[in-house]
Amino acid sequence: MKHPSVKIFMAVSFLSAGMIAIFCVLAASSEKRQQGSSFAAPELRKAIRRIEKLHTKLARPGSGDWLASHPEEGQTFEEYLKFEPVTPGGKRSTIYFLPIGKFTRSQEKILDKTCKFMEVYYRLSVKKLDPVDDDIIPQKAVRCHPSWGMKQYLSTYILDKVLKPRLPEDGLVIFGITATDLWPGEGWNFVYGQASLRNRVSVQSICRNGDLDKGKAERLQYLRRTLKTATHEMGHVLSMLHCIKWECNMCGSNHREESDRHPMWMCPECVAKLCWAVRCDPVDRYLGLYRFCKREGLEKVADFYRKSYLVLGGSEQKLEGEVK
């Protein structure tokens, strides 16, 4: 298990035309973190055992998969409790989103849904800040990709100069989100997202998530990809390491196909970490997630949350209530 003073960095990039690499090193300040409420740990241990039957063990990695080239130790619920994880507490309990640049109306709807899903997923207050124009990014932090010709923003500039100064006092983290492509510096083609836990800032681009004008299936894929990136990043903010045991939203990914096949839900160990960190009841959380996903047409995901809710003793009457 890594000591919490280890630095954290996360990025996703294409190193060549046919390769995606995702690098994730968990980083935390060495300062003492406020602990999540420990009273629920025994109940969460029981919940882990009850919902395991609904989950799939992670298969042996293929030659191009994350764990094939990035061996990791993983992190159990018990190890997480000993890690002194970052948790909401005091003033710092709100997730902020900052839109950067221009979005189409369809993209704005995706952003609004992402904010709502994060609120349901993490049971924390989520607020969207007023957008900032992309002219806040100077030309020294903008480039035209030398081979593809597309406009890109320097992700490290956004983290340090745009997001860090704008983190509100009550902010647990501030997520920058843009429809323009990102790159993290010399030697890289692009990144989907990058985060710094030490500064509690993260930025992601939605420009490579698909085409919202190609019909319902493509819109749902676009939404899934956006939600998965945001919730995965937030897991790292709460000091969760990559999952190596189950098919889980906290698994590392080395390419788009691998990322797409990982689920939106967390495994038993990781959902216990989440519920402990934010002090929430997993039964209520699953009900909220079911309702959101059912409403948005994410049928497979909704069915999984429905089963999880019932396994943990949820009420059929509440489940079958109107999904608004």
C-alpha cells in the first residue's frame, strides 16, 4: 500500500495513432485528513459480501490492457480505511464544475446531466459555475496538433492557472470541462483528462466522446463516456486507487475499447469506500442511481442498480414508483 504522501497524477493520452495510454499515480498531501465516519464500516462490510454475487471478477488482462503494462497492488476496503483518505468535511464538501469555452446545446445538456449524476453518485452537493470564455487561455497554452490540425488546450495550464485560483472555499474539488481537445505538454498527442489531487483540481474534454448528432445509441454512448470519466476522476479525489479485482468503474484503462467495457458502477470494495467516505446509505444511493439511469435510458446500468438495491433490502414499492 502506498503512503498518502505519494504524489497523484492522472492523464489519458494517445501516444500514437493506434494507442491510448492512461497514467494514474495517486497523490495526496501528507497533511492529516479528516476521516469519514467509521460507525458504518461493519454494515458496509456486510454489504460487500451481499452484493458480490452481482459483480464480475476482472479477467486476465490482454496484451494491450492497463494491467499488462502497469502492475498495481490494488486497494481493499480495509486498506482504504488505513490510508487516511481525502473525505468531505468542514467547509470542503461541494463538487464544482466550471465549463470552459463554447458548447453546443446538446453538449450543454450532457454537462447538466453529468452534474446531476455526480450528485447522485457521490451524494454530495454539486454546483455548476458560470462558464468562462476560452480567451482566458493565452496563445502560449493553445496549439494546433501538428498532424491532425485540431485545436488543443494545454491541460496543465488549465489546472494551474484557470482552476486552482477559482476553487471556492467550500469546494472539495473543481472540475474544468471543455469541448476542445486537451494535451498535457511536449511528447503527447492528447489527453481525455488530467487531475491534481494536491490542488483538488481536474479537467476533462468531451470532444472525443462521440457524435451527438448520430442518433440515440451514439448519444447514450457519449453520455456514458462523460459520466464514467467524471465519476472515475472523483474516485481518485477521494483517494481510491485503481481496482484490480473486479470489473469496476475504478479500473485503469489503456485504450478506448478497454475503457468502454468497464462498467459505470463500482465494485463491492470500491462502493464501500465511497459510502464510508461520504457517509451515505448504499441502499438509498442505489435507488437514486436506478432512477437516474432509468430516466436517461441507460437500461443495462439501471437494471444493475435495481438488482443491487433489492439485494441490500430495498423496497419494491419505492423501486416501482414513478421515475420522474
